[in-house]
Amino acid sequence: MSSLFKNSHELRQHLKEHPSLTPPGMSLGNLLLECGVITPSQLEKALSHQHEHPELGRLGQVLLELKMISAERLGLTLAQQLGIAQVSLENFDIQPECVKLVPESLARRYLVVPLMLDGERLIVASPDPTHCELLHLLGFVTGKPVEAVLANANEVEQAISRLYASATAHELPENEASEQSLSLHRIKQLAEDPPTVRFVDSLLEEAISRRASDIHLRPGEHDVVILLRIDGVLLEIRRVKHSNLSAIVSRIKIIGGMNIAERRLPQDGRHMVRQGERTIDLRLSIMPTVHGESVVIRILDTRQSLKTLDQIGFNGRDVERFRDLISHNQGIVLVTGPTGSGKSTTLYAALNGIKSSGVNIITVEDPVEYQIDGIRQIQVKPQIGYTFARALRHILRHDPDVIMVGEIRDQETAMMATESALTGHLVLSTLHTNSAATTVTRLLEIGIAPYLLNASLLGVLAQRLLRRNCPKCLQEEQVPDYVRETLGLSAEERFHVGGGCPACHGSGVSGRVAAYELLEVTPAMRALIQPAVSSQNIEQQAIADGMRPLTLSALQLARDKTVSLREVYRVRLE
């Protein structure tokens, strides 16, 4: 059993007793066989798969792909059998000079953190310390012989964020005066200082590499909290001094094309970032608060976010039902759910499916999130009176076949959308409601006459996003009794959750998947749509017409091991 070292002193003593961490020559397959981790038949299958799929690379990756071994078990076995040291990074005293040797981009890409220098030898921590290609690359970049020790993937990622942030944050220029008294010249100076530029670039790089959808900078009385929204959840990644806020915000204003001298009013900006062959669209929003300017940066990766209907998560029957709804030449189809539930993604997927038919599609949005070739997209500007309703009036003069309205926010927009549907147009839009049934009652409440709704509404798709289990580290989920009772499940039924591995950076989740309910407006449903109808009656009729409730949709995902039961409990509809 290998030891767990918690500081550089302990590790250095170990290195004296074991001058070389390089393991003796033995193939990975034979080693795992000798340890009883895999069987001969599994090894044969993996080697055959490796031969058929050379793009997978090393045998270890093939074994992970075939789910014959977990990443944590693989790393631990190698460390124990080959005598590779294990380190705990939680309180490890990492040498600051080592951090400068390894570029942040390389550290994040390969999930490796420099620890210390042992003479001329650079010691690094990695969840996969036998990754020979990585060691050779680090040796080439640093000009030093490199040895690796084993560390938990989650601890490595946290250490990278902490170390590289500290390195850049330490250099940030501090504001010696109050924000109000700063001159325009000083503001520009702060924004263009190399440490400020490096800090903001590092923050953007970290957010993109961790698949974050948003970056938040929240100023408090004494410090500024920086958070990332990853898979729908906000995670604090670091704090910086409040005196650094002006420099950071000024830099963000410059890249977003905003007025750096204006600190009293909210501002919005936009910036494009190239990362390899990817183009990342950044939407920047700055809002003054009592403790300084608050910043939110929305990260839009078109390549990752634009999906087809088949990629949304519909089952085979429901995807055909939804395609049938959007194939009509007139009527309204609504996608509903709270903020961040994937409504826009579903609408864009629908538009992508329709545009191949050679129809004239015009959208009106706030903001235009993704630009799609072949579709005319309009940005509303409420500050000058160019609202959804006003834009709709002009759109109708441009001979559209399909109109997408970003959101129905008021009675005027709802009436215009209804009238557009009744005059021979297919209208797609979103609405903030909890379920498909409450969408019908909500439209009646805001003033749409029942006979108009009867004549125009085709269907409603209500959806939620659930965090998807990482498929490489599934383990049985320990489910509290109250969760089973609430969802009406027996104690015998088993569910799974991601345990955390290098592939998911220790989080146990990998992306998100949609749970949904699809209400079709059938003749029986139309007969129900009256001023006094309740959402319960609407839901009962929808289920009778073939709708699978959202909670049952989410439960099916849990039974398929796609999501955890706790995720189902989180998004359930009572």
C-alpha cells in the first residue's frame, strides 16, 4: 500500500529513499492481470477494441471506455503496485516558482499541477501518473526531468484554479483611491496593466475549459466573490480583494466595448473569443450595486449548444409528435419552463429542423443567442421602444412562414402572437410557467380569449434540465427515505450516481439532459379550454391524450442510470 503524503517535507523524505519514481518496465495489461483487476478475457477484448479503434490511444483509455475499470481504481492500482507516491493537495505547500514553469492552459488541458523541485527534477501531481506522453511534453516545456505522483482529480482541478488564480491575483493593481475619485486616465491604466489582462484572460480560460455557462463577480464590503455556473449550479472558485475590483471591471468593459468611465448605470456588451477552431460568444452585463459594480458574463459556445431535436433527449415517439406539431403551417407551439431550463436550445433545434424545408423564418429575440445561417434574426431594443410586440407588427410585412418570438412577456405580445398564428403563420415562442397545463391557464389569465386560444394553440412542451451522471464513474446511489416516499418508489428499486473521476473533474456529472412533458391540443382538450378551467383538469385530459408527466420523464432517466434520483427530486412537479 502506497503512503499518502500531505506536505513537501514528507514527499521529499520519500524521494530520498526512492530516488526514482519511474516504475519498472511492465505492460499495463499484464500489471492489471497480476493485480487481479481485470480478467484475461477482458484484456483480450480490450486489446482487440484498441486495435479496431486506434483513436482511443492507450490501453488505459480503452479500459475506461469499455467501463472495465474506473479511473480512480486504475490510478490507485498503479500507484500501489508500482510504488508511486500519493499526495493530498488540500493543504500541500506547493512551491510558487514551480507554478511559473507550467503554463495554465497545459495544466488545465492535461489535469496536472506542479508541486515542487527536487534538485533539478520537477515533481508534478496527476490523476494518471503513468501518462508517459504528458511527462515527455512537460519535460520539453520546462526543460527539466519530470516525475509524477498520484492525486485525486478533483483536488488537482481545485489546486490549479487556486494556484493560477493566486499567481495572477497577487499581481493585480490595487486601487488606492475611491472609485468615484478615479480619473479616466487612471481607469485606463488599471485596465491595461498586464497583470489585469492576464487575470481576466485566465478567468475566461478557466470558465471555458470547465464548460461554465456564466461567470459571476459579486462585490461585497471587503472582497469580491467569483463564481462559475457549471451544469446549472453556481460554484465559488476564488475571492479577490475589493481594491482589485476597479481594475478587473475596467478590463471587462474594454473587451465588451462599454464606457469605462460610466459607473452609475447598467451596461451591456459583447465579445468574441477564438479558442482553436471554436468561436466563443461572450455576453457581458455590468450592474452598479452598493459595494461596487457586479458583473455577469454569459458564455455561448455555438458548437456545443446548437443541437438537433434528436440530441435534446426526446424518446422516439415524442420527437415525432413534436416534429408533427412544428410541421403545421399555422398555429402556436410553446416551450415553457423556468430560466435556464433549455427553452432556447429546444427552439433553435426546432428552427434548425424547419429551415431545411425552404421556408421563410424570422425570429425576434432578446438577445439573439446563436446566429443561424438562412434565418433572419432581429434583436429587440426596449430602451428605444422596439419591443417584441412592435417587432412582430413589422415582421408580418416581410412575408414570413415561421415566426420565433423569444419570449411572451405581456398581453400585447401574446395577442400579437395569437393573431399571427390565426393569419397563416407558424409561431414558436417561450413562456415562464411550471408545467404544460398551467401554460394554458396562464394564457387565459393574461387576457387571451378562449375562442382565440382554441383556434391557435397547437401544443406545449414543458421541460427541465437535469445534471447527467458521468458514465465513467457510476456507483449505486444512497437514497434518503423521504425522497423515495415523495416519489412513490419502493425500497428495493436501485438508482445510480456519478462518484467523481478525472473524466468529470471529480464532479460526478457530465453535461445536462432534458426531462419534459408534451401536451398536444386535441379536440377533447379544445372543449376544455374555457375561462374557468383549472390546470388540474387540463393535465388530466393531457395524460388521457398520451402526455407523460415531467416527473415520470425524469424518473425514467434515473431508471436508465442517466441521472441520479436526487436530480429527479430537485426538478419534480408536485
